[in-house]
Amino acid sequence: MHFSRLISVACVLTSMAACVTLAPGADKVRITNVAADVATCTALGNIEVSRGAEGHVDLANAQAEFRNQTVDLGGNTAFETDAALGVPLEGIAYRCPH
């Protein structure tokens, strides 16, 4: 199933929050947790998925938010430093020459 369709399905199934729409270019962001993948890239800033009042993360929207934050910082690659259930929660946005 295509990623955006999967997110749409997840948003329909959850009532935790409104669905996050991908920003233009966010679907092209590469997410990695391998340091060598960003060795020749320029770091742009930290990424952190928002948490609710009780510290909970909306996992249905977290990856879209993570990608959007990367694009907002001018990046095309995100280095994941923390994840839950395979969903990135914190990281660093990079601009890589691919």
C-alpha cells in the first residue's frame, strides 16, 4: 500500500488528532538511521515530533510531521535519532547532494 494512502487510512481510524498533510516535497524526504548516509550532508537543525499534553505522540501523524519538519528546514534527508514502533520521533534534518 502506498505510504500516503496508509497515512490516510490511519487518520480515518484514529480520533486522536487531525491528520497531518504532507508539505510539498515531504514525500521525497529520505529517512535513515545510518550515520554514514549523512556523512557528506549539511546539518540544518533538529526535528522533534510534537507531543500532547500528557507527552503522548500521535503515531498516525508522526512520520508526516517528521517529514514536514525536514522540508521546513530546507532538508531532503532526515537522520532518525529516536523512534517508536518504527515511526521516527526525533532526529536531524540534512541537505544531501543526491
